[in-house]
Amino acid sequence: MKKVALLVVMFIGFHFLFAGPFGLEFGWTINQMKESGVRIGESKREVFVTMSAIEPRKKHVELDNYITTVDDEKGLVHMRAYTDGLFSESEIRNTYNILKGQLSFVYGWDNEIEIDKIDWNSNLHGPENFIRSIFHGDRKLLSFWEMEPTEENPLWMIIISVYADSDSVAYIAVDYFSRDIENTMKNYYEMGAAVL
């Protein structure tokens, strides 16, 4: 059974190793995404950045929702995929560990940095308070991998994190950032500040 599980993880890992995440490539424009078969859903445009809900060609079985951030000049600079709502610590940790294992296999076990802690002053210890402690900011559960981006592969950072929007529902998000995200965010806030 362990060999079968390892083969499945390796297959999924190799699938992502030789293609951009979810069949997308950093630097693509919205038109290039459409031409590659990506369905663009609801979009929000602010200054020179467009954020869109998408349906990629290559979905991950554990992830249900996909969002992209496209800079007019730099193209695709950020991808986020996240689960539908999760309702228990065991469900969250199981899904988190599956995703983290696949990412570590592709991007390096030694490159992974994990933060799994709860504030020792918190009164939200225990499995019954797992989601509540995340929602109130007392608990952090995330892992990240930082890369050396190149012209051929501008991937800079991957973050998998658990977040909650209530006391009872949590989500797991996987974010991919290109090396251009810093300049995009800096310019975005400068332009936004100039407008205000």
C-alpha cells in the first residue's frame, strides 16, 4: 500500500514538475490563458492588475477554487488555489499533509519551512478549538518553499496555509508567486496611494 501511495505522489509530483502549476505559466496574459484553454470567470480590475476566478485545464483533486493575479506589464504574477470549506482538525491536517507532501516532493523536502504553532497564552487549545484558534489568529499552520527564480522559471515562492473565515469553517490555500510579485505589489500600492 505504501508503494502505491508513493507512486501516486511521484506521478502527481512529476506532472507538476514539468508543467507550470495547474497548466499555467508565469508571465501569461489573460488572452494567453484563454488560448491555452483556461476559462476566465468573474474578474476584478484595479489600476493595472486584474484578479480573476478561473477554471484551469489542470485541476488538483484536493483544490476546488482558483484565482490568478495578472499585471498588465508582467503578466501572470500570482496563482492561488484553495479548498472548499473544511470542518474538523483531522480533515484539515489530512488534506494539508497530502498537499504539503506533494509540494515537498516536487520542490524539495529540505527547502520546506513549516510553522505549526499556537500562542501559548491562547485559551483556544485543544482539537475542539482548532478552527476557532486559526480564525482568532492564535494558531498558525503553514509551510513555504523559497526558490531562486530564473528567466526560464520565474517561480519565487510557494506557500500552503490554513485560514478560517469563521469559528467553524477553514480552508487550505496554495499560493504560487513569481519573482515579479514584489514589483507588482509595490507599484500597485504606490498607484493606489496616489489615487487616494
